[in-house]
Amino acid sequence: MATLDRPCITEDAETPSTYRFTAPAWPGTARVAREFVAAALVANGHDALAENACVCVSDVVSNVVRHARVTSLAVEVAVHRDHVIVGVSDTDPGRLPWRRKVSADSEGGRGLMLVRRLSEASGVAWEWDGLTLVGKRVWFELRGSAVG
């Protein structure tokens, strides 16, 4: 089952530093996405969040590559003072991510569970162009103080 909601917005919401890139939906993109997200976090003093962010973004990108019927995807990192929000967007709104039951010896199917455990919040949001549904965005939020 997918959760359709938005990341938490704090009352003292400052303008985040936002980083975005678009890439082809192929298996090597998960590695590029990890490096992109880690670089954005380290550049903004959120080194402590980089490891969990890399695990989560790798899973979400891999899900798009495996299950969405798209040729490209976008990764966006919004860096705030005390938290970051990472989103992975694609143009296939009809194929929502969902957690499935897996057996103990299964090699896959645990990715969304990991994202939920490692993040403060996570979910799926529809993307619209006016009144037309054009895609979905799987997002997760990580919290922690900036290092510097």
C-alpha cells in the first residue's frame, strides 16, 4: 500500500538549497544518484545524513528502473538547516510503489521497509501539470543538525 502525503514543513521554513538532476532510467543511475545526493549533503554540512540518504535513494531509484515504464527519472534534494528531503520523480503515475510481504530467504522486496526505517517520514505524492496527472514523486525526509 502506498502512502499519499507530503513531507512535513516546519513553521520556521527557510528557503532550502535545492539540487536536481535528470538521468536515464537504467541500472547505473542508482550509483550516480547516491553520489549526487551525498555530494549535496556534504556540501551543506549534513555529512551525518549521507549514508542513510544513499541507501534510501538507491532503493527508490532502483524501484523506478525496475518497475516504472519510463525512460528517465529526476532526483531532487532540498537541504534545510535541520533536515533534508529527497525525492525521486518519474512520469508513470499508474505504477505506485508498495510494500510486499517477503519470506526470510527472499533476496528482494525490503527496500521500502528500509526507507521507512531510515527516514523520519516518507511517502508518495502525485505530480500535476494543471489538471493533468503527469507523474509521481517518492520522497523521504531525514533529520539532523548541520555539522558546520
